[in-house]
Amino acid sequence: MNDSEKELEKLTGVVERIVYQNKENGYAVIEVETGEAEFETIFGTMPFVAEGEVIAAYGSFVNSPKYGRQFRVESYEKQLPQSEDMIIKYLSSGTLKGVGQAMAKKIVSRFGAETFDVIENNPEWLADINGISPARAEKIGEQFREQHGLRNVMLFCRDFFSPSVSVRAFKKWGASAVEVIRRDPYVLCDESFGVSFEKADNAARAIGHAPDSDERIFAGIKYVLEHNANQNGHTYLPEDKLIKATDTLLCADTEKTHDALDRLVAAGVCVREKYDGRQCVFLKKYHDAERYICSKLRMLENTNIISEQKNVDRAIDICEAEENITYAPMQRKAITQAVNSGVMVLTGGPGTGKTTVIRAVVRIISRLGMRYALAAPTGRAAKRMSEATSEEAKTIHRLLEVTFTESDRQHFIRNKSNLLTEDVIIIDEASMIDVLLMAALLEAIKPGAKLILIGDADQLPSVGAGNVLADIIASDTVNTVHLKDIFRQAGESLIVTNAHDINEGRYPDLQTKNNDFFFLPRATDEETAETIAQLCKVRLPKKYGAEILDNLQIITPTRMSCCGVEALNVRLQQALNPPGANKREKKARGVIFREGDKVMQIKNDYDMIWIKDGAEGTGVFNGDIGKIIKVDNQDEELVIDFEGRITEYDYSLLDELEHAYAVTVHKSQGSEYKTVIIPAFRFSKRLLTRNLLYTAVTRAQQMVIIVGDAQAINDMVDNNRQTLRYTSLCERLTDFSDT
């Protein structure tokens, strides 16, 4: 028993009835007889459990008004029944196909207490029984060994990994899973299993693997590359940096690390190429993605069909008349380029008319008989695109019809074998797209179609690996229109003018008090945090009404410090939604989720069911913000209102939620809020950069309030440090155009 189980209750009994069983993931609801005719209902991940088995489950009792008292299983052990009656019940429970009660009685009558040993080790003996052929006897033995094998896998893994990992391992390797994992625990670091390097390393150490084993060094190299892709956005690392980082992680010998890398390259796991005179190393998927993006962009350019200019000009004129608008010269150029280019990028800051161009392009390509699709990387960005164009916009994942395999691996139904049918694909907030998603999108676009990428290249790059939009623009190989002129109405906004000043390296106007951009100086970080709390609790509701809080967002550069996300969320929860006798709450991961709390979904969940105005739909996305309207500790679920979409969250899904009174700048990307409050404080220069401040300010539609240290703001403007990302797309595109 491991340490976690020592803190759990133990329940032992005979499996009396399988109420529900999901054979794909092992989840089951089971009635167990615990003795003296007492029955308990237990539920959790318990694959291949069969009636008649004795089970020892570790977990805790819960009470539900729907189902009554139940036992939630965290882990379990099972053993085969001992008495002949229970062996018959086990064999005839359906766990072995083709063995009913009559056949089970015949088998037990012949072999008695040795039945299981015979089935596992000498199944051919079963053929001596009337009604069992040699082929059927062997099949019964195979089924039994399979189930016994899973039991061995779960017993072997239970001290290191979750039951779901055991199930996935058994599905992949069968009864040999224990041997596979014992030989190389690091195979479970593959994304289909989701085991961290640290957990696999701990297991390897416990099993007895040497610190300098080949398996450990292979896994360390792959971990360093994957970690840098996910955390730092690099699609590759210079080989000297990779070797140094791996040696530091593993305390390994450099010569052995070099040798291991050579073998990974030879096996095709990694790819080695030379850039700027130094050897660089990719994980194959990122190398392939950047190569494919380059080749597909060039192909779309080369297969583009250009419309007659007179038809385009006429369509623009009609659109101007219908909209009662006159497009600026650069807007007109952008519209023309969008209609006539195979691939086109439209970029520009706030107030420069990107939305106006999008609306015009949609109207014109529709008038020219082209089918089109609108999409964005996040749900909130797609919603904004829909509102701006009055057209349906989807997330890119939804456009590509994402599904998930049994191991939760992402798969797109729309791909090179099942292309999108639209003639024009328009993508907003393109700066947020990483290389893997961009490659998947391009793979699904049919030859001859047009791709229009819209985004602000001066905002933060994607969270995932790559710097796609900036690399495409920097390559100067794709038609790009950069809108710079601020339109008169937008120019009256201090949000817009200050945003452009920040982006161009000028300090924002912090003195003007009668516009939509305000600065409140504070001497310390603690005063800054407390002022933000008081603004939300008292000052803003008093001046503008309580409804201002409905679309107000605190955006901060970091998670740490008293002005970071974590501390501000605790402070703001206490200020805006303190505990009360009429408020229920649930504590998870050390965080209290309370009725009335503002929360954010932090990963895409395409299968989450919601109800809105009586209609059912699916999908809650990374960055979606809602309000907890019910905490149900009986049914163990939260009910959350995502702007009218009512969604139920089982407590097992709470790791997909965070409080959202304050969010990081990265999490705010793709979203807009009527009012934005930004704390200004001294922190790591690596984080406090010009483009971070620019991105935060441009999230606001009607009002920006910066609270804190004016010098910190100026320091951010001065710090035009662009986080270095090792990517190869720009160079590939440039080299391609020269060939």
C-alpha cells in the first residue's frame, strides 16, 4: 500500500453485480457484498472487474441525493474467488465470452479449486470437456490471461502511476506491459500516456535503472526539447544548449549524451540541421510542421486564381455604397489583396480598421460566389469575430472537427484526406497560432483555396511552439498589408493612442483624467493590490453601477507576487465574494471554489455539454469565463454559467478551472473586455516587456485603469526585449522563395 492509500478507507467484498462498465476507460459502478448480507455501491476506474471476484478498494464514502451512499475508488486490488460456487459465478458472469453457467459448472466439476490454474497454464485440458473444442479452449485461456495480465500491470504500476495509465499501457502492450515498463519506464512519457518525466524517473529509480542508462538519457533529451517547446516556444534548440541542459537535468556525462543524441537522430526521433553556422536539433513533429507550413503556403500562392480587377473594384464600390463608407487607400489595398492572393496577412494595431476590412472581404467574396469559413484560435476570439462580422465563426479546432482517441490524443477529421470545402479561410488573432495547429489547418485547406491571416504581430506570440505569424511576415514572402493609420473616432480614444505610443516606444499619457485611460499612482505593491480590490468592490460600482463588474477584467503580467494572478484572485474573492452562510463552497488543490465566484476554463473541452435557452450544445474553451451558480457537494459538481451556457462540472474536472478575477496577459489574448485594470509593479525584466504591456492595454474596449508605479510602466516601454524563440519557419520561407 502506498502512502496515499494509508490515508484512505479500505472496503473489501465480493463483486455481486456490475451496474455499469465502460470497457474503453475502465470506469465502473459495482455492487459489492461486504459480508452479513450488506451491500455497498462503489465507483471509479476498475477495469475488467467481474462478478464473483473479491475486491479490496481504497477510497472514501460520499453521499448523493440521487444515488445515496457510495464509495469513490481511488485504487483497488482484486483476487480470484476461492470457493467452487464463487468460481462458477465468476466464470459465468460474462467475463469469459462463450462460458455460461452450465459450461462453468462442467469446468469446475472437472477441475475444482485448480480451475484457474488450468485455464491460465493448460487451457488445452478444457477440450476434454464435452462442448469445448480445442480452439474454444485456447480462446478461453487467452481471455483469462489477458485479464490476469491487466491485474499484474495495475499491481505493478499502482505505486507509481494512476489506474488509467495502467489501462492504456495494457491496451497498447497487453500482458507484456509490465515487462515493457520495467525495461523502460520512460516510454510512458509519450503524450498518449501523459506521464511526466519526473514520475517516470522516480519509477525508474525504484525499479533499479542506472542513472546513466540509455533509456534515461534518451528520455532526458526528448524531455528537454519538449519542455522548451511547450514552455519557451522553441521548435528546436542549438545542439550545444540541448546537450548542456540535458547534462544538467540528468547529471549525465556529455560524451554519453552526444552518443544518445546521435542514436535518436539515426532512429528518426530527432532531426539535426544547421542554422547560422551551428548544429540545431528538432523533435521530428516540430521539424515536419515547419517544413510543411512552408511548402503548403507556397503551394497555395502558386495555385491561386486571381479575379478580374474590374470585378473586384466593382464589388468594393458596391460594398462602400451599401455600408455608406469610403475605404481608406490602405484598406482598399487590403481588400483587393485578400481577394486576389493565395495567402495574405492583414496586420495592424487597434483603431486601424482591421474589422472593417474583414467585413468588406466577407461581403465581397460572397458576392463573387466564393464559399468561406471564419475561425480563430480560441472560443472568445471566435465569438468576437462573429460579433464583428455578423457571421458564424468557429474555433480552428471546431473548423477542423477535432476528436479524441481513447488515450485523449487529438485527431482532426478534416485533414489531407478529408479537405475543407471552402474557397476562402479567414483566420483572426493569427498571432496565437502555434506551428502544430498551423500545420493541421494548412493540411486541411484544399489546393486553390485562399488563406487570409489577420492579427497584430506586435502582440505576444503563441503559447505553443513557434512564432508563426511573425515568421511569415518577417520572411517577406507573403502579401502583407500593415494598417497604420488610426481613424478619427478611434483616435479620440486615449486607449488607442496610448497603445500605439507604447508600441512605438513612447511613454503613455498618464496625466489626462477626462478620457478612457486612467493612472492611479501607488507607492508599494501592497497598496496597488489593495487599491485594485477597492476599485472593484466600492469605487467603480459606486460611480458606474454594479453592472460594470460584469465585463471588467484585471490583467497582470505574472502569476507570482502580491500583484500576480494567484494573490490577486485570493484578495478579490475575499473582497467581492466572501464566505457566507448561504454560499456553498468546495476546496480543491488548496483553492476554494464558492458560489458566486468568477472562474475561467483553462483548457479546451469539446465534449462538455451545456444548456442555453433550452437548447443543448457542446464545448467550453480555454479562456471562457463564467460564474459559479451552484456548488453541489451531494452530487459532487459545480454548475457554472458561461454567459448563458449552463454547464455542470463533476469535481473530477476542477483541474480545468481557475479563478478569473485576475488573469495573466497571456490568458487574456484573443479576448476583449469593456474595462481593464492593470497593476504596474517591479518584477523580472524578462517578463515586464513592451509587447506585454501593449497586449494588456489593447484588451480594453472602453476603459483602462493602471494602478501602481509609473516608473514600472516606463521601464516596460523601454524594455523592447523580444523573447527569443528558436524557430526555422522564416528562414525556410526565405530559402524557398530563393530557389
